[in-house]
Amino acid sequence: MRFNSGIQGSTGTVRVASGATFQHDAASVVGNLITAGTLALADRTITVHSDYNNANFGVGDAFNRRANVTTSGAGNRIIAAGDANQGLSGAGVTNGNTTAATLTIGNVRVGSNTFTYNINNELKRIKARTLVVHVQNDQWLMVENARKAAAAVPDALFATLSDPGAHYGVFRAPNILSDTIGAFIENRFTAKLPGLGGGDGEGGGAPGKPAGLAK
């Protein structure tokens, strides 16, 4: 159906059946827009005051807010009247009506136990042989924090490298420190390996080797 002058009414309902087409030649105003057919809006807007429902929306990743809606030109053609802002509310929500909403989650409770998930307190429980590798000139994750983590793991070894990519040098570490990593895996450490001081990498001041590690 084609409306030469559009539709004007903030309380009425426009309902488009499956297989039918709504077309207007002037901007329209409706209360409810419910469609299972096609909306041929061209470059003209339709302002909806209450509800817009499209049977062709789809769900999940297939959701399409403009399913069976044809337009021309730039900009939105289906416009919500009044205040269309969305907000968040509830316990722990602050600034819920702004673009910087925050949800504060307290302790996470599982059964009768409460966990704060501070991994630093758990490092001492690691029993596996451990090699900590860090980029010496990383300005985002400071090397001293990695050194402290290595010191907290029983008998852990610590190796560093310097790289022009700084923080992103971690992606090159397996190549730069391949001898060091290989020696760790094969349990044949020596103090002159790259990254452990006195080698090709930046000296890391590795802690003493666990008994039986070197061959």
C-alpha cells in the first residue's frame, strides 16, 4: 500500500502483513510499527512513538534490524520518538545512564568459599619446574614485577631479553631465547645461556639453579 502524504498519528498502529509492502511519499509518524512484510521507506523517515516489531529480525548472530527495509540516501529512516536513551540500573551499577556505566562486582562466592583471585598469593604453590621470561624494556608490564613473580615460585628461573618492540617483544622471545628455552625443557641449563646473564640477551640476574637442573 502506498501513502502519498505519509501517515500522521502518534497513537495508531501500522501493520504490514507478510508479502505486503508499505510505501510512503512523505515522512510519517505512527504509534506502533509492526511488520512481517516490506517497508519501502526510500529517503523518508517514519517516527515510532511506542513500539517497532519486525517479524523478519531474526535472532542471535543472524539478527538484522533492517530486515526487509529498503531505504535510499544516508541516515536512519526508522526513528524512535521522545527519549530513546537506554540505561543500566541495579545493585553495584553507577553512572548507569551515561556512556561510562560501571558494574562493581564484589567477592565471587562459590559454595561456602569466597575467593579474591589474587594470583600472587598462589605462586608459592606451583610445584612444576618454571622458567619466567620477560622483556627487559617493557614499559607496560614492568620487569621488576616479573622478577618478583619468579622469586615467589619455588626454584623458578628467570630470563630476560631486550627488544625494539618493547612490550611486543614477547612474541619474538621464543626465537631470541630459543637456546635458553630449549635448555630449560631439556634440563641442561648453564649460566651463559642467552637472557641469564653473560650471554646474548640482557642479563636477568637469574636465581640459583635448582639442584640437579644443570648437566
